[in-house]
Amino acid sequence: MERDSTPGRWEVIPNHNIVVAMTAYNDEASIGDAVQEFKSQPDVRQVVVVDNNSVDRTAELASAAGARVVHEKNQGYGYACLRGLRESLQDAETNVVVLVEGDMTFSGRDVAKLVPYLDNVDMVVGTRTTQELVAEDSQMNWFFVWGNLFLAKMIQVKFFDVKHWGRVRLTDVGCTLRAIRTEALAKIIDKLDVGGHHFSPHMLMVAMADGMKVVEIPVTFRKRWGVSKGAGANKKSGFLVGLRMMWHILSF
């Protein structure tokens, strides 16, 4: 029999059984549509919405759209992501966990892009820096594109492996949309300890420090529904979050 010369590993996931962990904070304008869009994707068995102390109808509308809603009292993007990831691991039948925000910036249809790569790697992360796939009226203007690209290259240099000409290629550190195999998530979940807006690069670095394989792929990115509460609110907020990310990368 001819020997398989495929580089890297090939571990096919027999049944994807996807759980989507969706963060939400005062997202009543978008959460119902976001839940329905991701819930309708093939192999998605459940959408878990993490309500991070919303004062509007976010929780009510998420539940009405078919999500399982949990409440995270610790305020912060990272805390919401962590709670969603932990909740996703409670389902023993789950093989894949997808992390996303509930503001309709990300498309449910991109799940079909992420999951196939998990046959070869532990985690697949999206990038919003491929301008052909990014809406012109989204928050990803030149400031955020180049800022994310700069920080991404810092991580790339930090984990550079001469033998393999680099372990990962990154162009975006702030993209929430990602998919991870449940066995990989179980290995790192207790090592994730960032509650702020720098959670995304933190999760990347924890995974790579644990020896996991990560690949980045372009995803679509739309204008946010409602008001941004994070780095995308304005350039000042983005700059301050960027500084926090930079310090975390340097001190990791």
C-alpha cells in the first residue's frame, strides 16, 4: 500500500456535535438573530448564550430564540468567554466548541469553514484582516487592521520555531470566532485566567504553549448591531486594549 505523505496529523472527527458558546452584553438588538443563525448551521446541537450582566432583554430574547442562557456575574469579555467554554464542556457528546460574540458581526455560515481544519489541528481561529471578506462599514478600519496585525506578529515571533520555520501564522489577535476540539479545550481550560478584553490572544498563547497546533483562516466580518462595548467602541478604547494585549504578550 502507498504510504500516506500528508504533512502533519490527520485525526478525523467522526461526529462534530458542535456547541456554540456565544457571549452577550446588552445585545438585545442582535442576540435573537445571532442565536438563530448559528443554531441553524449543520451539526450545531446547542447554542449557549452567556449573559454578562445585561440590563436589557438580551437573556429573554436569547432564550426565546432557542439558546440555553447562563448568567456570568464577573463582568468582562474574558469572563464571559471562559464561562461559555466551560459550559460547552458539560455536554459529554460535544466534539467541537465554537466561540463567538452575539452582536452579529460574525456569520454562522463560517462555522463550515472552521470545522474541517480540526481534522488536522487542535484549534482554528478566524482573522478579520482579509479585506475582501470584511464589510466596509465594520469596525475593522486601517487602525484596527494594522494594530491586530502588529500584535499578531509579536505572538508569531514569540513562538517562532526555527526547525519548522515558525509554528503559526497569525494576522489577527482580537477575533473571537474560533473552533476547538473538546479534548484540546479540556486540557487548557484551567490554564485560562484572563477576564478582560485581552482574552483572545491569551487563549492563543496558552494553547501554543501547551504544544497545540493552531491555524488561522479568513472569516467574514459585518457591521455590529447595536453599540460596541469593547475595543471597537473608538480608537482610544482600541489603543488602550491594544496596549494591554501588548503587555500580556510580552509578559506571558
